[in-house]
Amino acid sequence: MKLGQRLSICVLLLLCVTQSADGGNILVWYADGSHWINMKPVLELLIDRGHQVTVLVPSTSMFMNTSESSRFGYEPFNVSVSMETIRQFYEDYIHFSMYEIDHMSYLQMYIKYMDIMTVYLQNFLKFLDGVVKSETIMKKLKEGKYDLLLANPVYPGSDLVADILGIPLVFSLRFSLAHNWERHCGQLPTPPSFVPAAMSKLTDKMDFFKRVWNFLFYPLQDIVTNIIYWKELDKYYSEVKGKPTSGCEMMGRADIWLMRNYWDFDFPRPSLPNFKFVGGIHCRPAKPLPEDKEKFVQSSGDAGIVVFTLGSMIKNISTETENMIASALAQLPQKVVWRHKGEKPATLGANTRIYDWIPQNDLLGHPKTRALITHGGSNGIYEAIYHGVPMVGIPMFADQPQNMVHMKAKGAAVTVDVNLMKSEDLRDAINTVINDKSYKENVMKLSSIHHDRPMSPLDEAVFWIEHTMRHKGAKHLRVQAHELTWYQYHSLDVLAFLLAIVLLLVFLVIKTCSFCLRRCCGRAEQRKRKAE
């Protein structure tokens, strides 16, 4: 072997050793559904960059599967909640959001919602039991010598485990209920005058009465969250720690908050140095379609295709509604690719083809795609923005109605109500977003904003995770507001002090004037007496 070849091999081996030595050891909190879909691209890129990734996986999970081949390691743990219980919880929540909420008073709605949230917390605290109350799992985690914990706080307990392990914590989330976690725990400024509360269905352009509703919506949701969530979580954390512990304070110790939204999707708002907006981290260029789907898409001619999906969680749409939807689709000049499970609708048109699963991102990136009919999930919306496809929203539950409010406000979507729409309503909505050029123009503007960044959202998310590991945390980005009480944060103590000074000065002035007035009156009286 020549000297030059030997030197090249030595250099390559040295680079490999260096990369391995620089790589971090990352623990990932369990997630599910769309949250797991968003997490996976980040983990894959972290592995590409030489990091070791270990994912905690519960024995009960709808999307996480340890039997699948994967580039990252799994750390399975047992939970006492059955898959049927979890499925039933989500079905009850979706049914409430789709069919019950519109027929309830605000009081009934809040009572029902509190019941649902109570069941949610009870279930997922049992998941947490499988980690923190398992000596075997905690022993493995402590011996793992992890450099960082990456988590979605939707599933509670990651902050508690990060504190026990003594490692930095990075959150990845879309938003919390009425921004409660970000506002109270992360100290993110949220002026109600122009920052609409999550789930309020408001935009940043509010008239007086909308601002009144937004102002009231924050504390109403905070009351629900405090009663159901923080009270129980504080009790659980205190039990595990053996001393009074605030769950919100624990959450507030997170080093970085990776918020899965951006200004193509969200409205401008104040931020903090440790809040990074990385919406669209799962988006990617389209790949070629499978042969059968490509053939169907090409058969659409100049009319193009419409992509229709209501996500993987919606399974309880009535046969009557499905037939109404199929009838509307049959009236379109476009071909339709519909992700649909179950029996074939009786009114399905010749222009519509149904599939158990579709490559949504690749279809949206196809040049013949004209519109997306969506339930309003943030993943699908971001893929539509990424590829510049206008939308028709049929929002169902959770953040979906709020998401479609954003898209409608930005002129990129039309929304219809699944419980009120008729066949012609859906047909007209689809024709509107396809034939009215403003919708395409507006979504292309959003797409331009999405792509016009110093680095991709995925690269930015990974950069801040690595930044946190390099500096053993990111406390240099954490504002001092975390160390202030609520009255110090709002400067109420300062205002009280200044008010006291003003009142004291007013009191002294009044007393001085009164004294001077008495002296003057007294002298005048003396002169009068002498004159008499």
C-alpha cells in the first residue's frame, strides 16, 4: 500500500474517531400520533450527525413499535393502561369535539372538558409510573449517562426525569392549552390584546368584544388547567421528590423550547431567546409516486387532482356523511385521491380512488395537485404550505379548528363544518380554492416565507439541541423572570412603592397647607382681636 493511501486511511479513521467522540448521548421521551411523526426526522438527523439516540417506548402505544427496524435504540417500559383504554379515550374526545360540543352551553362544555382532561391525566400518569416507579428503568437511565433529554411535554413527566438525572431538557411542542405552559412555566409574553389564546378561534386582528373574550379566555382556561392538571401533577411530583414540588416550575427549567410553528402559519408575537420557532421540521421535497398512483394522477389531464385525508385518528364519521362527501367529490372535474378506511361509499364517483394509506407529502408536491382537503392537522397544513397547495378545511377536534382559522385568515383556505355542510357546500369550497387564483397566490406567499430562512427548520432544531449539549444546558438564554414572583414580574411591588410615595407626598402637602392655613387664620384672628 502506497504512503499516500495509508495517510488517507489514517485521516479518515481519525475523522471517524473525532465524530464519535463529539457525538452526544440523547434520551428521548415517548410520544405518539402526530407528535411522534414530528419527532422522528429530528432523531434521524441527530444520528446522521454522530449522536446516539435512545427512545423510551411504553408497552401501550398506537404508533411507536419496538419491533420495527430503526436506526435509534429503544428502551421499552411497561404500563398498566391497555391499548383499548387509550383508544377509547381518544374516541370519546373526538366524539365530544365533533358531535357534542356544538350542542352544549359553556358550562356543560367546561364540565365535560374537565372530565376528559381528568381521564387524560390519570392515564398518562400511569405511563409515568412505568418510568419513575420502576427501579429497573431508573437504574438503566442513570447508568446511561445521557447528555440531554428531548421531550414533548404533552406526555407529562419528562421534566421530572430530567431533574432526577441531572441533565438538560429540550421541549418540542406545537402549543399548549391557551398557551398555559409557555406563559406560566416558560414565561413567554402573551399580551391578550393581540395574541389570540390557543383554541379561542380568534386571529390577531380583534375588535373590542373579541379582545374582551380573549382577555377572559386565558384565565378561564388557566382555571381548568390549574384544577385538573397542575394540582394533580404537583401532588405526583411532590410524592416522587419527597418534598413540595411545583410541576410548572419543573417545566420552566427546560433549556430550549422548540415550538413547531412559524410565521407562515402563526401570527407575529413576542418571544424569548430560548424559544425557537421551527414549524415544518417534517417537511421534505416530494419523491416519485408509486407506479399505480402516478398513472392515476397523470390520467387527470389538465384538471389535476385533489388530495383528501382526514388523518389517522378519525374513524367515527357516519356512513351518511361519507356518502355526502363522496357525492361532492364525484361532481369535481379533478381526479381525487382519498385516504379512506372501511367500506366503499355507495356514492363514490369514477373520478375518486380510495386508499388505506397515501404518500401525502409526495402527492402534495406533485405538479398536478390543485388542492388539499384536510382535517386541519398541523402536519398536513405545513406540508401544504411547503408545496404551495391551497386547502379546504374540515376541522374535527383539538387544535384543528384553530389551525384552519389561521389558514383562512391568511387567505390560503376555505373552511366547512362537518356537521352542517351539504354536498354542494363541500363541492363549492373545493371549486373556490382551485378557481379563485387568490388562494393559490396566498399559499405561495406562505410557502415563500417558509423556505426563506437562514437554515431549514429541521437543521435549526438539531442546532439548538446540539447547542444545549455543547454548553451543558442553555441557562444563558433563560430570562430572569423565572426567579420573580408574579407580583414582581408585573412590577406590582414597584407600583405599590411609587403609589405609597405619591400618597405620602400628597399627605404631606395637605398637612403643610392645612398647617399654613391655620397659622394664617390664627394670626388674622389675633389682629382682629387687637383691633377691637
